[in-house]
Amino acid sequence: MTGETHESWWIASTPETSFPAGDPARTEVAVLGGGIAGLTTAYLLAREGRRVTVVEAGRIAAGVSGYTTAKVSIQHNLVYADIQQRHGEDAAKQYAQSQTQALQWLRDTVTSEQIDCELEERTSLVYTETDDDAEQVEQEVEAARAAGLDMRLVDQASLPWSIRAGAQLEGQLQFHPRKYLLALADGIVAAGGRIVEQTRALDVHTDRDNPVVVTDHGELQCEDVVVATHYPFLDRGLLFARLAPYRDVVVAAAIDEKDDPGIIAISTGSEPGGTHSVRTAPYRDGKRLLIVTGGQYKSGTREDVESVYDELAAWTTERFPGGDIVYRWSTQDTSSVDRLPMIGLLPNGGDHIWVATGFSAWGMTSGTLSGLILNDLVQGRRNPYAELYDPGRSTPRASAAKLVKENVEVARELVGGMLRPDLTGMDELAAGEAGVFLTRKGRTAAYRDDSGVLHAVAARCTHLGCTVRWNNAERSWDCPCHGSRFDHTGKVLHGPAVDPLEPHDN
């Protein structure tokens, strides 16, 4: 793959933010994380007169929310039949109602605030090309209709290939997520809120019943804390044992407007190559940008990610022969073991630490919903959907199998990473190569950059100690246990880890 820009289109097409780094201060509500969940929560609280400070480790809207495919849809693949089976028909109805409320709030906010974010209405489609999943698609339509949605079963679509069966839902949306989120950030500041960037939250402790956020720029005293860091960095409540991090690769191709299928679509995953997601966006020179997602894998379990991009690019150019791939990027999602997001009080965190996580790749509506729910809860108001998404819920029947599977894999990685045969000959690495070696300082993750400089860091993830693996596409060290990611110098790229990998000078 040559000629592509290795960057998210959403970030490449918008200016970088420049909010100052934080210094010790006091606020009423500290919102940790500047993605869609954190910014929506802060926006709503600030609009109600609360003193809010958003704390972002990097730049706002430049983490997971800056690498999303940004489909604002309540059709989350085959979700309604799954929730109905796991949690019951009432839960599926509540899920449909709450996600619909979030979509409508986003639409109304874009209209009322006149936000220029390329909002477009689209029909949404979940489809299969094979007989294997046709019955599941039919069951999804039945469950969605029982949940109150006007979903229809179809056997054809405006895609340039045939489908066996599809679940179709009108009135869904797509937009430019970063343009939207930067407008929310402006609204936070206009309402008296504060945003600090390049400030990493390291811990939260309690002082006289009030939480204090410890950052790498000092302490921030507050009355409530919202942890909206995508994957919670606080281990209290053991949420990490109920979450699974996955990565998807994305390629974006410039296509003629006449080749735009005009829908947002995702396959069920039974086809060769797994799940593929398709949408388009305005581009330039009279073209549309076709954004295709696929190649999902558990974070930290693939070293040759370049081949995943190659496979997705081949699928894209086969299905859209006139497309010219111009961008590529990768995104990380966090799934909950019982399919429902976790929004509410952090278990074992006291009465003033709140969390939003586990959006299972559908963060545009679930992140927005997090803001709506948390705004009510922080303000002491009842929210009709709080119980459904309560992070402290106990759902053994709905989550037992997935919970066991994910944690067995974590245990295997924790032990296997230490027992895996060590490579020797770190000094023999060629430019662009990386590996894990046994050195006098222990297990060392080493990478030689294109200029020939060797970068060596501890191979032990600073979260819970699993052995990291090299990602040859993003040139990062990724943890297979809980999805922490580090650049080649050991700097944290993605939590739950908050501390960098220790340098190993050899």
C-alpha cells in the first residue's frame, strides 16, 4: 500500500487544538477524557451552570473519537435480538428508546447550534451475503420491531453487490465527528467551562469526602469526577475484567459521486474476511470519500497489521473498482461482556466518581447517551435508563460465557508472555524491525527506526504486567490483555495504562 496518508481523515481535515496544559485548580466537575462521551457530558453540565473542567491526556477529539467511522446509528449490527435473548424484551425496548433519544439529541443540537459538521441522513443496513446468517438477520428485524423500531427485512440494497438478506432502518445519520466535537468544546468554554490538554490523569483519591484528581501537572480538587477515557484507567470496580478491547483498520478511498451507494452498511461477519462497514463523506474535487472498516482483531494480538490493511484495501478496490485509496488509519473499541454499555457510578468508587465505557464500537450514540444520563445523575436527577446501563449491574446469565472467555485469554497472555521464548540478537535488528529480547534488564521491547536508531523499553505493560507486542503498521507496542498502547519510546498512547514503559538502555 503506497500513496496513502497514514492519518484519520477527520483529524487531517481539521485544525489542531491548542488548549493549555492544566495546572492545579478547583472545579465542581472534572471530566476526564475529551472524546464524545466526555465532551457531551461537560457540554450539558456547563449549560446548566456547573463549573466543569475537561482534562485530556492528548488533544481533544483526537483519540478514539477522532478515529471513528462516525456512523450515528441506533442499528448496532445484530444487537436487538442479542439483547432480547440476554436481558429480555423490556431491556431491548429500553435500549432502542435510549439510543433513539441520543440520536435525536445530537440531530437537534446540530440544528439549534448551527454546527457545520457535514450531517447527512442515511438509511442504515445490516446485511449478509450468505445463507449462514440470513436467519439471524430475520430474527434481528423481529426483535427490533418488538422493541418499537420500524426496521424492515430486505433482500436487495444500493450496494454494488448482491445481498442474501438485510435489516434496513431509515432516518440514521453520518457526520464529521471532529467538526462536531470541536463545536461542543467551543460551547463548553462559552458556558464558562474549562478545557486542559496535554494533561494526563493518573489517579483519583478522596479528601474529606471530595474526590481529588491527580494529574501529571498537579492535583485538581472537585465535587464529582466523570471518567470518560474510553477504557477506565481506574481499576477499582474491576471493570477491566468485564471489558474487551478490539482494533479495526480503516481505509478511505476517493470515489466519484455517482458511485456513492448512499447508505451506511455493515455486514454480519459470516462472509470471508469478516465484518465490513461502509459509509461515505464529502471529500474534495467533486469526489466522495468511501470509508471502509474491517479486519477486526483483539488489541495486541497481531504483529503483522500491515497485512490486515492490505486485505481491506484489496476488498475495497474489488467492491469499488474506481476507488483510489487516499487515507488509512486504525481505531480501538471497547466491548462489554454483556453487550450493554456501562454508564453511571463507578463500582467501589464512592458516590462521586462516574464512568462511561463499553460502547462496543457504537460510540456516537452511546457516547452521546452517556452525556445525557450522567448529566442527570451528577445533578441528582433520576434518569429512566440509568438502571439498564448501571456499571454495577450483575448479569451472570447474560455475560458468563464471554466473561470467562475474555479473562481466560488474559490469563493466558499474562503467563504466556513471560514463558514465550525470548529472541536473541537485539543488535542485529534491521531498520524498521522490532522484537522482544532477554537482556540484563529483563524482557526488553526493542525497535530500530528507519534512521537506524535503536529504541529499547521494558516489555512489561505498566497496567497489569502483560508482555507487549509490536504493531508493525502503527509502529507501537500493544498490550494483548487490556489494550494499552505505547509508542516506540514507551509513551502511553492508549489506556488503561497511565505510566510509560521504562527505558532500557543497553
